Amino acid sequence: MTKSFFFSLALLVVVGSARADIVGTAIEYQSGDQVCEGWHAYDDSVKGARPSVLIVHQWTGLTDYEKMRAKMLAELGYNVFALDIYGKGIRPQPPKAGEWAGKFKGDRALYRERLHAGLKVLLGLPQTDEEDVAAIGYCFGGTGVLELARSGADIDGVVSFHGGLGTPTPEDAKNVQCEVMVLHGADDPFVPEEEVNGFKDEMKEAGVEYTFIEYPGAVHAFTQKMAGNDNSKGAAYNEEADKKSWEEMKEFFLKIFG
């Protein structure tokens, strides 16, 4: 992407979001036999194709949380598509959410199929600059963007927020074509130290350019206010980690899209 886009983006930030015209709309699409429904968000005051971001949702499916993040990214000037892994209208709550997430974690081929179906939608949008594409994901979706990278997706980078790091096929790291960023709660009980070390070894052995940042005192789901603030439950919101991780993501995008 040319520097002129980022100059225009800087001007947009300076004048504030009052002039922004954020458009948000549902997009129905197909993944195999499954009808899915994602969410497209972009700033209509920004003209032409622009760097674009795919969002992969957490374990309850595509919700208002992902739409909020899509809007935040659109306000930064990005074109955003939040995909739908489970299927249109499938938005499970715990404990069913765990069953749905487990289904795809247990069938990585199906997970990758749904990830690539969503990526295909993003790449087909008129606002998308196909040369500048990244993916971010939260929790279950954080696992997903790493799996997308391992599948060899031809994108610029992925950012995993408090996602699972393990995979049944670590050898697939050799397929990674993009930069990888992991934003991790240092006290996350759902991602043990062995999994963290295994992931780092996987990336190093494959020669993947990656960044791993840990937030002390943060547990699982640290970006999600709906998780509450009781760390003893293993999942809790951490305002400091939430804000810092968002800033890290923004800097990462400036780097990979620069």
C-alpha cells in the first residue's frame, strides 16, 4: 500500500471520527453446504481499495463484540469483514459454545475450510486491497488465525488475542507465508506453559517471523468486558492488557502494510 493511504489515514485521525461514515452490513455466503453470515464494516468517506482485516470470532460465534471491533478498525480506515465459522444464526452460549468450538478444534480441515471461505469474501469486496490483508482473532478465533497462517494463506499477517496456540499439525508451520503476532495473557490457565513453549519452538523451527507479547496479571479473554473481572475464574477482562494489545496490533499493521 502506498504511503499516501497512510497520510490520508493520519489526516482522518487528526480531524476526528465525526466526519467518518461507518457502514456496517451483513453478508450471506456459502462454505460448502453451510450458509454463513458475516459482517462487513468500512468507512464510506475513504475512497478506493484499502488495507483490509478479517476478524475471526470467539466461541459464541459472530456477535456484537466482533461488530464493535470491526467498527473500531473501520474508524482507523481499514476495510473489515468479520466471518462466521459456525453458520448463519448459530450463536451458542456456554456450555454449548464449548461444544461448537470443540467441533472445529477437533476438525482442523473443516475449520480451515470455513476460515478460507470468509477470507474469500473479504478478498472479493470492492474496498479490499488484495495486496494488504491481515487477520485477527479472539480466543477460539485467536486459534483460528494461527490455523489460517499454518494453512499457507497468502496474507500479510495475523494477530491472535488470547488464543489457543496448539495444533495437531505443527509441521504445517512450514507453510506460513505471513508475519505472526500473539498477544497472550501471562496467567492464562487455558494455555499452559508447555503449549506456549511448543508454539515458540514450532515458529522458530519453521523460520516464521513472529512476535510474542505477554501481559502480566492477564488471564484468558482479557479483551472482553463480558468476561467480568474475577481472575480466579480463568477468564477475565483486563483493561490495561486490552488497551496495550490493541495498540500493539495497530503498530503491527503499520509495519506489515507500510
